[in-house]
Amino acid sequence: MTQPPQFGHYPQQPQWGPPQQVPGGPPPMPQQPMPQQGWAPQQPVQQMPPQGGYPGGPPPQPPQGGFGPPPPMPPPQKSSAGTLKVLKLVGTVVLGIVLLVVGLIVRSMDGGGIAEGECVNVTNASTVRPQWESAPCGSQESDYKVAEQHDGRANCGEEYASVEKRGDYALCMVPDLKVGDCTDDPITGIAVKISCSAPDASLEVTTVVNDSRGDPACTDEADQYQAWNKPPLTICWKSV
């Protein structure tokens, strides 16, 4: 039979101390002294460099071969030369339009706006600086009908009366007359319609036909005639 364990006796506890040398064994290793508990000295705290620079030299550079932040882009500059060119071009176009409009207005006022087939009243029959204005065809004020209108200078032909605005346009005209009308017969200048009782009256119309027959269209009392192809017209006169 086994005996029950006896209470009140404890196994012998190991004791702390230097290791004992085992007979016949190697000598024990010397023990290292245990460090004393306490606070280790703190490392000195490095001060941050002041703002605006680094003491003792320039700031650290990025490592060789690395990429630093890109430099800021310069602000775009406005081209004043290009703006001036655009303004000059716009000014030239506007000026051209204004001159064109003014030219058309002036031209319409001095007869330049008179189209072919319309009639004019010659207010100054001088060949140097003739003047004229629009008038109803067949009226007492109307002297001529416009056969052709040309830009610049034109050779109208001897059978046509002509007025010209130098450097602009020319009008080639035929008389706007009816039977019984009288005209003067100036040595220079343009013949115009006048009263048959006027001292300057020289010729009286005897025949007017809308064709170019010429002399066959005239009566025996006619002293002279003139025929035109554009428009087809024959006028015969007798002396007053």
C-alpha cells in the first residue's frame, strides 16, 4: 500500500546565490553585475532652425538625381503690339465704310445716283464745272435723259452731251425734248431748254421720233437733225 502524503512537510526550496561548483565539472561562469535601476540621461533636444534660413549655410538640397518641386510658371504677358494691330485694322475698315457711305450720299445729291433712263436738269451748263440735279422726264425742268453712266472718265461720243464729276463718274445724255420746245445753241458749254421767246433761243424742235432714222424722219421745215442709237432717237430742229 502506498502511504498518503504527509502534511506539514514541504520539499526543500532552492536557495539563491552564486552557483555551486559541481565536483569534477568546469568552474562556474562569473556573474555580471546587474545595472542599477534609474533614469538614463536624456539626449539633448535639437533646436529647429529659425524661419527664413538654416544656420551656418544654405538649406539642404534634394539628393542627386531626384526631382524637386517645379518652379512657378510666369504670369502670361499681354501683347500690346497685337492689340494695336487689331485696333488699326478695325479703324481702317470703319473709316472705309464711312467714306463709302458719304460718297454715295454726295453722289446721289449731285446727280451721281441718276440711273440710265432717268433725267436731269442742268443748272450750270459750263463745260468746266457743270452742275445738275434730278428732274422728272418730260417736264419743263428736264434738259437731258441719261443714256449711259460710267465710273471714272468716259468717252461718250460727239452726238452725246456729257457731264463729268472728275475722278468719280460721267453721264452720257440725249436731249429730253418734245415738239415746240426751244433750246439755245452756245458756242461752248451744253445746250439747255429755254423759252422760245428768250433772246438766247436759237432752235425749235419740229420732230421727235423714237428711232434712229435720222433725216428721213424730219419734215421740210427742219434745218438740222441728230440721231442716236442708244436710246433710239431722232430730233429735228428749225432755226428760231
